[in-house]
Amino acid sequence: MAPALYPPIDPHARGMLDVGDGHRVYWEVSGNPTGKPVVVLHGGPGAGTNPGQRRHFDPEVYRIVLFDQRGSGHSTPHVADDDDLSANTLWHLVDDMERLREHLSVDRWQLFGGSWGCTLALAYAQRHPERVSEIILRGVFLLRPRELDWLYGGGAGALFPEAWAKFRSLVPAGADLLTAYRDMVFGQDETTRLAAATAWSTWEGATVSLLPAPGLIAQYAEPRFAVAFAKLALHYFAHDGWLAEDQLLKDAGKLTGIPGRLIQGRYDVVCPPITAWELRQAWPDSRLAILPAAGHATSDTGVLETIREATDEFRP
């Protein structure tokens, strides 16, 4: 059996792209310089990219593009240092992708996204279907109110009561959780801001894997990561992602002719399988693999192997 990941590789090109509004987006390219283009859309939306994401693709045949979305990773200004998010919306990110595609002289590219990256991938593909060759999505998230209510309204808390109690403890009784956290994370007191951002990020870290993963929780609790993760998520969630109700499902017909592979953990608490199931019904050109021993994390059983099967399937 082939390894789940390809060997580590370094980028052969990188840069900072001026996308306007005072933002500069970090990008990098690895793999085959003349290979089949694929762009990785990271989660969060504030999580940023990481070198391991290059390893999902055969470097002999893929031209692998990674970029940090506005406010995250190596892009500037970083959201940890800037509270002005007026020019950071879903549709800004879609436009940034088009600027990057043109900058790299790419005609069509494969989209690869996980969690929030699924939302961005579908929004981009529905606006620019002629620029998309295939779509691979893992841990499907469409940023609908019912999905947010599950994770932040107590549904997931019934499965992780001890972590939920810690997460809920910063919010006054009777207060709306999302509103309270947004007020704290964007508030004036630095101690409160950091404590709230860490609690927000750690809640997802506690629920992301099927089995306890202290290393993952520690990653989510790292201060600069936590601040970016919390601030951008709360900003996007407060605005429903600038999407109409069920927009990405209702517009799934725009994906006709684009092959899709949906990879979903059966016990994904962050993004429950019903969302992937509903997307599969709305998008006939997609196929859904529900993994019987996985949650949301890529480190869960079978996730990396299934990702590699999908990326290998679409090799030229």
C-alpha cells in the first residue's frame, strides 16, 4: 500500500501578492513547475497553510499552489495585529483567488479544501466554474446557521460536556454565545481578548479528532494561532459568510460537469456528515466517501489515505 502522504518538499517559488485594500497575500508553488495546477484552500478561516498540505499531491505531476487567506499565516496585515476586517469577506477571498490564478498564469486549477476551505472552494467554483477542473473537499462545511448552531449552540456540547462547560463558562448566563465571544475577542482588554480567543480555538481543538489528541489541542491553544482563528471565524460567522440562506446548496447546479470528491468522517463533530450528504444530493457529479472510523481531523483513521486516492485519481 502506498504511503498516505508524499515525501516532504520545499517551494520553488513564493511571493507576496498585492490584492488591494492594503492587503498582501502570501503564496507559494511546489511540485512540477509545468504540472497540473491545484490550489489548497485552508480552513479556519484563520488557520493559514502548513507545509504538510503540499504532501497530499504527487509532486511529479502536480503544480501545487498554497496561499494564506487575508489576515492569516504570512499574509499582511495579520488579523492578530489588526481589528479592521472591513475588507475581509468571502467575496474578497474569491477575488484574491482570481488575482492569484492570473498572476501565476493558470488557466484552470483543481480546488482542494477542508472545513472552511470547502465553503471558499464552492463559492469560488460557483462564481468561476470555467476555471475549475475538479474539486476535492474534506470535512464539508457550508457556513449555514444550522451548522453553527450545532457546534456553538450546545449540540456538540452534549458529546463533549466537559470541554463545553469550559467553553461556556466565559459567557454570562442567558447571553448569546457567538455575540459574547465576539465582544470579548474584539474588546479593549488584552487579557480578556487572549483568554476568549484561546477558549474559542481550544473548543474546536477538543472536538476535532475522534480520539483525544493533546498535540492538536496544544496547536489550537498557541496564542497567535488562536487569535487569528477566533477573530476571523467570529467575523465571518457574524455575517453568515455573506451568503444567502442555503446559497451554496441552491447554486450547486453551477458545478455541473465539475467532478467532485467529498471525504467525510462518520463521527465528525465539527462538521457533521449531514452537510456532505446534502451537498452530494445537490451535486450529481460528486462522490461521497464517509469514513467509518474518523472525525474531523486529517490525522483520523483513513482520512489521509482517502485524500491521496482522490488526488491520485485526478493525476494527468
